[in-house]
Amino acid sequence: MSKALFAAAVMAVAAGGRAETRDPAAGFDRLADRLDNHELAVSGEAQTQRVLAELRAMLPPGDARRELRYRYLYCVLGFGNDVRAGFDYAAQGLADARKAGDAYAEANFQLCRGQYHELATTSSDALADYDAGIAIAGKLGDARLLGDALSLRGGVESLLGEHAKALADFIEAQRLYEGAHRDAAAESNLLNIAIVYRRMGDYAKAHDFLRQARDSAVRRHDIRDQYFAALQLAFLYVEEERADAAVDSARAAVDLAQRLGERGSTGLARLGLAYALNAQRGYAQALAVLKQAEADFAAVSDRSEGDMLDLNYGIAYAGLGQYERAIKMLDAAEGKLRNTNNMRYREMLYATRASVYEAMHKPAAALADYKRAMTMRETMHRMGRTQYGTWMSYQFDSQRRELENRRLIAEAALKEQRVKALERVRNWQAATLLFATLLVALLVVFVWRQHRQSRRLRRMALTDALTGIANRRQIENTLHEHVAAARQNRRPLAVLTLDVDHFKRINDTWGHQIGDDVLCCIVHACQQALRKDDALGRIGGEEFMVVLPGTSPDAAAHVAERLRASVEALDLGDIARGLKATVSIGVADLLPDDDVEMLILRADAALYRAKREGRNRVEIDAGADDAAGSQAHAAAAPVALFGNGPR
């Protein structure tokens, strides 16, 4: 009786807000993967539409593969209240996927169309879609997709009474989910296994699996799976003749379906409630609930439950003594149930109609229906034993194949060990030589890896972690080397010191992460503006040094102005709206009496003058007086305790 519109729909932890990303394609893939892998529970029409809108917004324009992926996810999620539109959408998507040669999308559209086939026509019509989806998923080797396809096919097989086949499909789907670490999908699949055991009459196992599935759904805050579990418990309680418990569980299912906001699910829950009310002999209430369920199904064009609506109408009218109406509804249900070959409900129909004929004083008709009911019951018992036997045979064959595989593997391993033993006896000298060669090779690899590790550690010690340029130690070492070379070769040398203007304001306004991004952009712009032999390094939070070998003061001033203009021209709007950055630069050239420290102090003095004169400018060293002033300024400067300092 239970048919889930989205038997393979998304599950697990609830959505926790919009996933921000600067790369729409990567964001699209992450969200689509969570939906495909059942890691995101979408509960209710409003949340479904929000998730689909978010996915659509991240879809890169002109990306045909991702467009098809979005469409098959929309196919599964987007038509909870319009079965006919969902079927047409799936058919068009299937045609487009085949035309594009996208096998993955084709398999998903097959499964989606199968689900709407179940609701728009009959469950049997969906089998061809599911078989096609299984074939494609098997060729692709996709465990998640194959597990979903087997789970969907198993649902139809169980509904048609092929419980052994269904259980085999569900168990294989469980193995695939667990092997691929799809825990949420595996836990949800417990519902399918519980339904099969209920229909086979093994109520103890059905209760066990339903409790596991319900507890898992509550833990994962998955309203859809809670709804399925409550509805199945209601059916199970009816079959155990616990009508009061069935009514309570069915009412809980109705509440959960209404939280989902899906008319089809609400109609199914109300149908389950009417079924439980009939078992409780609340026939008048059952009629009222059936009318609500009928309206729900009509609203979404779901014709799959027409047989059960008519059957429950007939039972309710019979209970109220309205025999003519009861016969009319039961006759209508009989024709529909023949198409679905559901013997459990046909047996219920014949037993109910027999009692109505008996009350109408039509003994011949009553006797004929009693005989039909008995035939159905005996057939079901016989099929139940056959299904259990078939299932045990499946298990036995599976275990036998497993044992045979293990035996063959063990024999092959033993044979291989014997061959290896003989080879070791014959070739021990060659093996010894090979071992020695391998040992030498390993030592060479070890030495090479140690050398590479040492080089990597040295690079890390001399590189600024944030920007990737030289850190303070490295740039000062470089400056010392160039000063020595300049004196030896009697060549000019200049040093620039740069400071980002109002950088604290950037950090305070937009945060330290934005500040880090700004620094990286500035470094990139400076690298583009510098010459091949120029050296750039970071000496503080927002402070940088440039060493210009072989550069005269005039040329150094031109380089500094090029750096300043490059930074001012940066477009930082993609980092933060309205964000701009400028730098102040001090220039000093190497004088005959300078050491490295004095050269840096003179460049700093020029930098501080640029700051005082209004920032976003270049100032050239004016002599020793500024150097002395810079020493006093440096002594009074506060130390930065946090922010965009060296990493």
C-alpha cells in the first residue's frame, strides 16, 4: 500500500544555511554532491525550492554537463505537487541526456521517470525504467547510483509480491551504500527492508528494522524518513490487529506529511489513517479522511492510489450499513486491484464484499466471494512460503558462492606461495643481489628525500607564508649580498621601503581575511611592475622592501612611481565593494659611507616623510638628517601585536 514519491530522495543532516563560495562551479558541485549522496535532507516544499534556487544560481552559464545534472536533481525534487508535469519533465530530460551522450544523467532521468510512472500509471510500468537505470549504473560502476536504482526496483517488486527479489535488491543496495560510506542512504534503506518483512508476515523483523530507521531519521532530523516510518508502523499495527496504535501512528504520519508541505505525501498518510480508522471501526471518520485524501491525490494528479481509495470507501460504507454504495466501491476497487495483482488487498476486498452480500441476503454471491477470499489467502500463504524459500535459497547460494570464492582464493594463494618458495630456493643468490640493490636504491631515495626536505624547509624559513615572497630574513640577506657586490663592482644600488596606507582601517572595516587578500593583490601588482633582477620582500605586517641592484637614484624613483601607480590602479571590488588601496614609498641609494642598516634607515626616513606629506606618494632620501629622524621615529613606534603580521 505504501508508495513513496521520492524513494531515493535526499537524506541526512538538515541544511545549515547558504554555502558561500567565490567559485560558482565548485559551489554547484559541492551542493549537487551533497544532494546526490543523500547528505542533505530537504524537508518540505519551501526548503526544496530554496535549495533548487541556490543550486540554479551557482550553475555556470553554458555548462551543458552541469545543466543536465541540475535538471535531474530538479526532476527528483521539484514536482512534489504535480506528478504529470514531473513525468513530462523526466521524459524530456531523458531524451536530452541521450542526445548529449551523458550516461550518468541518462541513468538519473530513468530513475526519476520511473518514480513518476509509479504515480501516474502503475508500479509495473516503472520496472522498465528502473531496469534501464540499473544497467547504466552498473556500466558506470557508480555505487551510489546503482544502490538507488536497486532500492527503487525493490520497492516495486515488493509491492507486486516478489518479496524475495525485493529483499535481494535491498540487501545489495545496503552493501553498496555501506561500501561507499553513504551512511544516511544505508540508514534510510532500512525502511525498505522493514516493508518487505512486513509484507512477508515477519512482524518481529519488521518492527526491528522500522525502529532502527525511525531512530536514525530522528537523529538526522530527517522529517521525510520519520514520515515513512510512522506510516509503515501504522500499516504494521493494523496487520497485528492493534487498531488504536495504528490510528495514533497514522495521525503522526499526517502531521509529518503536512510539515513536508507535499499534497501527495499528505494524501498517502490520510489514506493510511482511513485504513487504520476502518480497522478501529471508526467508519464515519474514515469516510471524512478518505475525502481529504482523494482531494490531495487529485491536486497532484496522482492516480496510483485509486484502488486503495475505492477499497477503503467500500469498507467504510459497509461498516455504516450503506450496502449499495459499498458494493459499488468494492466492484470499482476489484478491477483496479486486478491490474496491480495485489493479493493482500484483494483478499480483504472479497472478505468485505462477502459480508456485505450476506447482510443483503444474497447467499450465493456471498459464498462466491468467501471462496475467492479463501483462495487468495491460500495463494498468499503458499507464495509466502515460496518467497521465504526463495530468499533462503538466495542466501544459501550467496554464501556458497562466497565460500567457493574464498576456497579458490586460498588455493591460488597456496599455489603462489609454493611457486615463490621454489623460486627462492633456486634463485637465492639473485634474490640477495636484488635485495642489496634495492637497499642501495632505498638509501639513495632516502638521501634524495632528505635533501629535498632540507631544501623545502630552507625555502619555508626564507619565504613569507602569506604572500609567497621573501620574508624579512631573506630580503635582508639579499640586501647584504647586493651591497657587497655593489661596492666590489662600483655599481649603484637603491632600496625602496613600502607601507600600505591606512591598512589598520582596512582590517577594522573588512576584517583580517580581506586584509590578507589585499596584501596578496598588492604583492602581485608589485611583482608585475618590477624588473627581472629586482628583489621584493615582506619585512612587517604591511611593510615591504625592494632591492634594486645596478639602479641609479633617478631610475629608482621611476621604479617607485611605477609601483605606486600599479597599486593605486588595482581593482579590489571583487574582494569588497568600495575597497581601494594605496602605498607610500621611500627611496634611498647606497652612499659611500653607508652600511646596510644606515641604508634601510634612510629609506625609512623617506617613507615616513611620504606618510607625513599625505600618503600615496614617493619620497626620495634627502640625506643623513632624515636618517637620524627615522631612528628617533623607529624608537617611538609601537609594536603591532596582531593583524596582518608575518605568518
